[in-house]
Amino acid sequence: MSNIILSLCLTIQIQLKIIIYLMWINLGKYSLKKLYDEPVRKEYRKLQVDSMPVVESFERLDYLQLLKEYFAEHGKPLKPVSRRKGCLPVSEDILCPKCGAPHSYIYRNNGKAKNTQYLCKVCDFTFGNSTDYLKSVALRCPHCNRVLERIKKRKDFNVFKCKNPKCSFYLSNLKRLSSEERNRYIADPQAFKLHYIHREFTIKLKPLSKESPVMPDVDLSKIHSSPYTLGLILSYYVNYGMSSRMVASIMRDIHGVNISHQTVINYGNAAAMLLKPFVDNYDYPLTSSICGDETYVKVNGKWHYVFFIFDTIKKIITSHHVSPNRDTVAAIKAIDDTLSKYKEIPEKLNMVFDGNPIYLLAQHFFASHGIHFDVTQVIGLTNDDPVSEEYRPLKQVIERLNRTLKRYYKSTNGFGAFDNCQNYLTLFTTWHNFLRPHKSLGYRVPVNIPGVTKLPNMPAKWLELLDMAQYYILEHQAA
Ligand SMILES: [Zn+2]
Ligand SMILES: [Zn+2]
């Protein structure tokens, strides 16, 4: 008897495999992928990020004034450059970026070389093309000190390159090529990155300037359910990660409260809007050890990236920035969310991220604004690595969020709107920072507000937080 059952089971298993295989052939690889709609961990673009350039800011001078001073000191005028025969002329549109002296006062500093550097006779400034200057700042190669040339202008950034053929950085990269690679390089120089490159981000973001919080006009007292019902809904919806439909049916079946799943979403949105200014501007006791990672959420059927940043010791989420792109601008905004939560940026602030170069570029962006921190990149994230030990709590938070959100992807097409998604993440962060006991914190919550923690149950705790958030808004609207 048991033999028959066993062989039947085996037959069923084989048939199942055949069915899956046939489906795969019929629907094609891509449709099957759609069937199991999961985010794919896409490879980020590998990009070598070079060290920071030397930033030289200079005072703008007036060459006419300088010529006058020269005359007063020497008793004779400063003569324009006399060019020897056979010397290439300096074209008329070349002006000194520092003092504005015209071409007649400009030397060619490197003779006939293709990528000319100039020297101003009036103020002794060496420079490249005058387009390579950012108002009164020159970016120089950290390896050879030559002024970098702007070679590309993109929407959010400029690309600068050291074109010096004698630059030590270039020469040492060239040396490292095998003879076969060298031949390829000669045939197709674009295929290799040998010269020093710097990306200068031009996005309009003043780091650390907290936008004054947008104070929402939400009045939860006008909702039709009792406050306790609201607390219950938030507990199911966020703490237990139930979908809005599950929450609606549990409210109906268990608690006898008749609400629709849309009402659950509306209550969630209203609570999130109220909580956001409070949660964003809370005076968090942060340490100097931070880590971050990206995960995915689906908004309107499209995958978006959530940039989570997290205090590794206190387990406090400091950023949950959502962006349709996994780019440097998004990384900058997420890091800015985190940095602006510090009263003072700690001297030894270290941030751990995966190997994506966007984090190094973001670090350069902040450094160019005088804000410094270290970035440690963990590639591969194997668990025996000492750095990933620190990283693991973040991974766990992200996994928990992913498990919760998966239900959204399966039942619906993700979040219907970008705002719904952001609101859910605000609720998730509120829950994680203020309400969720953490094992590695001795089962304490990351941020202990005694007035909240002492309350006997979760609905009451949510209501107390909403109360505090409302008070925060009243206080700041008055100011
Ligand atoms: Zn000059
Ligand atoms: Zn150089």
C-alpha cells in the first residue's frame, strides 16, 4: 500500500515539473517572471570613483587694477607677451579666469601640446579652458595639480577630466595594462578609464538645511471611528504588516466595526501625515555608526527604490527616501535626511553601504560642501565578514519590510500612488523607532519615550504618539 502511495507521489512530482516546464515554454521566460513578480536585484553600474580633486578657490581680480599697480611699483607698464616666431598664437577668446586679462597677456604654458594650459602674465594664474571654472573655483587633479577640463555636462552633474599626458595617475594606470590591453586601448581609448575623472554634482540641495516641515491639515478627531479603533487599525496595519483588506475584514469579523479597506488606507495616510513632522524632526540620540541599503517597492506597477539608512547601534531608522532611480541624487537626499538629524556631525562618522559607487559620489558631494564622513563599502556582504556583522540588523529590518510589502505586490500592483507608499514608510519607521522592542537592545524600543512605552497596549501607544505629533504641529505652527 505505502509503495503505491510513494510511487503516486513521485508521479505527481514528475508531472508537476513537466507542467512547469511546459508553462515556461508556452509563456516564455519573461511572462513567467511576471507570474512570480519579485524585484530583481539589478547590478549597479560599475564605476571607478577617483579621489577628490584639489579645490582651489581664488579671489577674482581686475587686470586693469593690477596693471596700474605694476606701473606704480616699477615705473613702466607691463608689456604684453612677445611671442617667438613659430609659436602658436593664443586665440582671442582666451581670457584669464582670475583677473580677466586678454589673450595678449597670456602665455602658452606647455608649448605645442594639444591640451593647452595657459599662464597669465598679469596675475601668474595657470589655467585650462575658461569653461572649466565654477565661478571662482578651480578644480585641480590631485595627482598632477593640473586644472581639470570639463568634458561633459549632464542634468545633475558635470564631468571633469585631467587630460595631462604626463599625469602620474594616468601613467601608472597605463603601466598596469597588459600588452594585449594596451593594443585595445590604442584602437579604442574610450573602452578604458585611465585618466583621472571627477563628477561634480550640480543639484540644488543645500545640505543640512532642514526644509521647514510641511504642517499637514489633518484632523483625526473628525474621523468616524473612535480613537481606539484608529489605534487598532494602525496596530494591525503596521505592527502586524497586514494588508488593508485583511485589516478591514479583521475589524469586521472580530471587532464588529464595519469599514472598507479604502478607509484603512485613508486612516493610514492621515496618521502618517500627522506623524511625519514629528518623526522627521525628532531629536534622536544617534551614534557615529550608520549603515544603509536599498530595497524595492512597487508604486503604480513600477519598481522604486527605498534608501534605508539606519543607526547600527541604536537601531534607529534615519532615512527611508523613495526614488524611482537608484542614482547619486537619491543617495545624496537619503544621506542628507540622516545628517540633518544630528545636532552636530560627529567627527568620526562612518557610513557602511554596499559597493555601489553612488555612495562615494554622494560623499564627494558633501565633502565639497565642507561636510565630511567616512564611507565603508561592503561588497558581497558575506556573513563572516566583521563589517557585515554590523550590517545584519539593517538587513533584518529590510527583510521584515520586504516580507510585509510582498503582500502588496501579490494582491495589488504595489502602492497605488507615490504618496501612499511614502506614508506607509513613515508609519513603518514610526513603528520601528518608537514601538518595536528590539532583541539586541535587550527588548527595549530604539527610542524610549516613557509616556508611550509605559502604556499597556499597542493601540494606546499609537494614539499617544499621534497626540504628541499633533502637539508638535501646534507648537511649531505657533512659532
Ligand atoms: Zn590673470
Ligand atoms: Zn592629473
